[in-house]
Amino acid sequence: MARAVFVIADIGGYTRFMKVHRINLAHAQYVVAQLLEAVIDAAGSKLKLAKLEGDAAFFYGLLTDQPKEGELAKFADTVAAIRTGFLRRRQELDVDRLCDCEGCTKVGELKLKFVAHLGEVAFQKVKRYKELAGVDVITVHRLLKNTVPIAEYVLMSEPIYERAGDHLRSFGKQATENLEGLGDLTTYYADLEEVARVAPAALEPSRLRRIVAWMKLAWRSTPYLLGLRKACDGFRHPPHQAPHPG
């Protein structure tokens, strides 16, 4: 077993504008894939990607056996960097848009939220893949189904909150979440609008960039339009995890 911080970056608002039309679904799949790529890129070396789970990215970062004072002090910076990367890519998709389908025009309605937990993890190999296992892995997924009253937030278990930097703690609001099969857990949540106020610089339209964006959209959407792949097939979390509002 090893000590680790677990973070799930979850794209919210997606299911509210999902439509049945094949083009809408294919383009929506592309949009969310682009946003997830931005989230992963922004995490950099600070967090390792465990897996993609539909419209969310599950990260982990190994810690020393006894987490030291200040070891998670930069956690707020990591969250802010990931959110900035998400906002920047969302802006690009909106500014460079050449399609008027629902899957493309509603990109600005997509939000990003985080849940985070500190605990123990075991690694198990299934064929070529390394899977994370343990009660704390289940716990962080259960946190996705919560009572936080705002759309964009970082929700932390108490061990994360206690070790976070003063900046993040100053925005924390205490709550209690009843996790299915695990009971009550003391948590703290912070509004991302307060924690990470710096927005990416406004993006000026570019004809060349729009053409490139359209070519990428058309290329990546073709398998779905031809029926070779089923659009949005993976936009649900695996059955063993708690469902969460989209």
C-alpha cells in the first residue's frame, strides 16, 4: 500500500444539452475529448492520470508514507492550473467554432469541478493495465455524488483540507457528505470562482485557426458519423462508482 492524493476533474453540464441527432452527439464527443485533453495537459507532472472515466479524468499523486507539513500546500495551484487550461480550451472551441449544432454551440455551458481525497492505494495489474484499488479510491469516487450547492468547486476530504495551503483553506466551507456504503464524511468545499480567479486572456478570432479546428472536428467525428463508433458511449462512470449529476 502507498499513500496518495486522489483527484477527479469532472466536466459538468454535459448531459443537459445532449441531443439524439447523430451529428450533435459526434461533435459533443469531440468537444469533451478536447476539454479532457486540456485538463490532462494542465495537470503536467504534478498528478498522474489513472484513467479517463467518461467525462472525467481520475488523477493520483504518490506521497511519502507520512505526509509532511507543506506537502500539499501547492494543491490549490494545481487545481487552478487545471481549471485555467480547461477555460482556455473551452474559449478556443467557442471562438473557433464553425458549426452551429448543439454539441458545438453549448460548449460555454460546460463547467469543471473537482473532488479530492487523501488515503492509501494498492496497485493491481490487469493484463497491460495498472489499476488503482482500495477503500480510498472508492471514497473519492463516492464524493462525486454530493450536496455542494454550486456548479464549479473543489470538494476535499478533511485530510486534504488540513494539509492544503492557507489560500485554499481561507475559502473552505465545512459540510458532511453521506457516502453510500461508507457513512458520513467531513468535507470542505471551495468555490472555484474565488480560489482561481485568474481567467485566460481573451482570444482573438483567427481564420487559419478556425479552419484547422474544423478539420480536426471533421476528422475525429467521422467514425461516429459512419457508425463505426457509437457516439458518447463512454460518457458514464463505471457501474461500481457512484453516479453523479451531469
